Amino acid sequence: MSFFSALPLLVLLAGADEPAWRQVARDDGIIVMARTPEGGSVSEVKATALVDAPPRDVWRVIRDYNHYTKTMPYTEESRVLSSEQDGKVIVFHCVVNAPLVDKRDFIIRIVDESDWKDGKGFLKSSWTAATEGVPPERKGVVRVKLNTGYWLLEPREDGKKTFATYYLYTDPGGSVPKWIADRANKTSVPDVLRAVRKHATKK
């Protein structure tokens, strides 16, 4: 067997040890999946839903960072700290007051990874925790150090609707027990997707 003919098998084996996603909730048209990565102490969470709006309408809500206090649950402050490459790379600061945990803030570097043309393809933004040039931590607000995620929007029904995926892997830090952190993530992720759907479908 040649190396190239063995590649498909190698790809399958490479993902064989990854933990499987399991459905943890299904409500209001939103499916929530979770899994704990190898060596991790909190779960990755992924929510999906069909949104009754074109991808561009959903995208506008997701990318309207400075107005997250009006559109996103738990958000008390939101501001873009820097923008590069015509807005394709953004550093964003947010203060949240989520359920079951004390007030947190995070700074993330968001990258537009979309492949979109003439209403086809996908719209995607992904992020990781920013580490350079970030504001100092505030007294009484815990800085979130682990924050990785993405939004993926795919057209459905000739672009009239959107299949939206919201993925998040984060640890709120501080002295929060891991089971509470897991529960908070599994609650907040579908709530955020629900909020995006609400604002994207406003007429």
C-alpha cells in the first residue's frame, strides 16, 4: 500500500480517539451538543439552529460588536479595541454577567474566515484569547484566559435561511467548580444563539 493510498485511513484514525459529541439539550429549535476534550476539565459546547433569515442578516448581528450590550445576553460592556485588514481581524473586549458565576471579562482576537461569493459558500468568524496589548484586569472582575470559538453560517433554502453553528470552549476561571462552569456554558451558548436568531429575524 502506498503512502497516498493510505492517507484516507490515516485521516480516519487520527480522529478516532477524539471524544464523541453528545446531545445535552434540544429546545426551541436549538440543538446543544457537548464533549470534554482529552485532558480537559470543562466541556466544549456547540449549538445549531436553522434561522429564518439570510446569512448576511445573521452575520450583521454577529459582527455588530459595539452593540452587544443591546443584542447579546449577559453583556454589560462591549468594545472593539482594534481592527485590521478592513475589519477581518478584530480585537474585542467584553464584560459579561452570566448565570451561576461572578462577573467576567475577556479579550479575544476574532478572524473572519469566510468563503462567500454571490450568496454561496459560508460565513465564519473564529476567535482565541488575545494576549498582547490587552487592558489590565479590573478589581472584582475575573479575566477569562481560555476562550476559543467560532460562528459558522451556511445558506439553506436558496439563501433565504441560515444554518447557524455556534461553538465555544471556555473556562470562566476563578474558584468556580468545574460542574458549575460546565452548566453555565451549556446554558449561555444556546441563549446567545437564540438572541442572534431573534435580532436577525426582526423586520
